[in-house]
Amino acid sequence: MRADRRRLLKAGMLALSLGASHLARGASMLAVRIWPAPDYSRVTLESDTPLKTTQTFIASPPRLAVDIEGLQLNAALRELVGKVQTSDPNIAGIRVGQFNANVVRLVIDLKRPIAPQVFTLPPVAAYAHRLVLDLYPSEPIDLLEQLIQERVTAKAPPLLSGLPSPSAAVNDPLGELIARQTSPLPSTRRQDLLPPPAVSMDRPDHPPRLDKVPDMTERLIVIALDPGHGGEDPGAIGPGGTREKDVVLKIAKMLRDRINTSSANGNPMRAFLTRDADFFVPLHVRVQKARRVQADLFVSIHADAFFTPQASGASVFALSQGAASSSAARWMAQKENTADLIGGINLGSQDAQVQRTMLDMSTAAQIKDSLKLGDSLLREIGGVGRLHKPRVEQAGFAVLKAPDIPSVLVETAFISNPQEEEKLRSEDYQKQLTEALLRGIQQYFARNPPLARNRSI
């Protein structure tokens, strides 16, 4: 009995000793990451236990000081200094040091004034506890103005018959068309712009007359392309290590380039990417971006995954106001809607919640047009690869909830299938898929000409 008591006493003392050691050691830093982007830059500190912080923003020169309690300076934290890229539009540099015995101080030197958001995320998927520092510019980028400037300065071949090539003229007629269309108008609506009527003369003494104005209006068509996942959220990962976020971004960029040199139903087109690099964009922000550039269509690009490698084929999804069209569609929507949890959004931001509620008002008309777009895309995708389902599926995808923009989500293939993963990595297949998506978009507008724009978005 005495021997048993001694063993129990030793075990208790060992447990207390280990607990005290853990408390003295504090949190362990597992990884540090920086995700630079024009929209905002994100700094992520991943640890085995939650981190407690206090932060101070200094306006001149702009910098953010973050004190992290219960932490000792280690090699992982020191790596943060070298992870800052010179091209980062927001972060100029990072300094880190042991402020006192129990506090590490992080100072982020900034290139411009920012509105910082500092929050924590609980463990999810492959991540442990995360401290997130989101550094938003105090003056957000005007996405519509940026789109205009990109088009004005683009060195693209002529999109309209009769227009001189960029090398043959100093000005850009299409750029002027965009600028006129997006400039403020006294009316409460932006009307479609007709091309200027040609002036001709029968003979020198005859007054000029206006030729007949074409029946078809000519205005810029804006396509919002949404590469899924990004940044902290890699999306699905294939058996060969291919990450969904990488392959869909490459396809989206290829499609952007093709759209920018193409037209639909006689109208020039311009593509806008919700993300053009490896950073995370919350689902509701993707929709907001599309609405801010007054997009005519929203196409979210993904690569499917399933528990078994046998599943194969591409799919196209639209929103459903009620029940999902199948259990598979419902499962897919639930999986894609977890992107915010994995990528990490600040749930303490009231504005984000208000915006999410506002965008939960999709109309039957939007869904009807989305199904038409999905049908056009599905027909063309079926010509270059296998289809998982022969019809457009519907479910409650959060990213498709723009109330005024036809929106679809394209699952290009099953990245969890080794053969389809290889296809997704193939540049030839990426080009075939890009051409199929372009043709589907053009066919949609051939049957559904774009309407006049509304100035308020």
C-alpha cells in the first residue's frame, strides 16, 4: 500500500511539474506567413495555444505595434522579418524583439496609412490557433477606376471592326468608350452608348448627313472571374500535390487574357479578377467586388474533390433559393461555403455581417439567367472533357448571392482523381477549357444581349 501511495505521489508531482513547465514555456510558434495583395496584406502567426495581444497604431510614420503576451522570441518569429517582399503594397518591413521577459513586440512598418484588423481564429482543417493581422489601406482602391485604367493602357489588338490598331493611333477608342460609359451622368441610369454615327457627303455642295445608326448598341461587357480559395485557404489538394488555389488562378488568368481580346455579340469585353495573386478573399467580398465594377456576369472557378479518386468530370452550379437539386450539390455547397472558416474572416466585424445579410437577397430573375449561363458553359465544357452531371445543379453557394448578376460556379474537374489532376496541370487542357468557357460566355450573350447599366451599384 505504501509503495502504491509513493508511486501515485510521484506521478502527481510529475504532472504538476509538466504543467508548470508548460505555463513557464508559454505558447509555441508553429509557423508565420505573409500574404501581400493590393486589397490588403495579411500576417498570420500560428501557435499551439491562443495568443493574447494588445496593439497600437502610430500614424506618422505609419506603423503597427503588436505586443504578444506569454511568448518567447524564437527562430520562427525571426523568420517573419525576411518574409516581407519588396513588392508588398502595404508592408515596408517588420521588426521583432523580446520587449520584456513575457512579451514579444512586433512592429510592422507600413508604406501607407492602414486600418488594421487584429483577430484570432480557432483550429480548423490543417491549422492550429492563428493570430491574424489584416492591414487594409485607409483609402480603398476604386476597382471600377482601376478597370478603366487597365483597359485604356492595355496594348490589345482592335476589338471592333473599323477601329485603328493601337500602334496606328495615339489614342485608344475603346478606352475612350469605357471612360465615357463609366463617367457620371446627370441621369439616374447609365444608358448604353451608341457608336458615333458616321458623317458622309453625296457631293461637295451637299450638306453632310448622318448614316443610319446600327440597331445593335455597343457597350463594354464586364465579366467578373473568381478564382476560388487562395492565401490561407489552399482549397482541395490532389494526390500529386496540386493545389486547387493555384490551378484555378492560372485558368482564370488565361481566361481573362482571352476575354480582353474578344467580343460578344459585337460588344467589347473586359475581365475582372476577384483575386489576381495568392491571397484570401472572403466570400461576400468576392460578390461585393463584382458589384462594384458593375459586372454583367460572375464566374467562380474551382476544382472539385471527393473522398474517393474515382469521381470525375466537370460540373456547373447555380444558386438555389430553396432546396439543393441533389444531395451532391448540397454537399458541394457546404464544402465551398467553409472557405471563410479556413481562409479566416473577422467575425467581430459587424460590417461584414451586414453585407452578408444584404447579399442574401438573390432574385428569381437572377437565378433564371444564371441557369441560362450555366447551360451555355456546360455545353461547351462537355466538348473538351467529361461532364460529371449533364445539367446545371443548384444549391446555396454563398459566393453566388449577388442579387443582380447572373452567377455560376464551375468545377473544372475532380482534382482528387489522379488522371484529372494531371489534366488540370496540363497547359493544353487549360487552354481547351479556357476556350470552352469563352465560347460559353459568348453564346450566352448571343441569346441574352447585355442591358443598360445602372449607375448605382
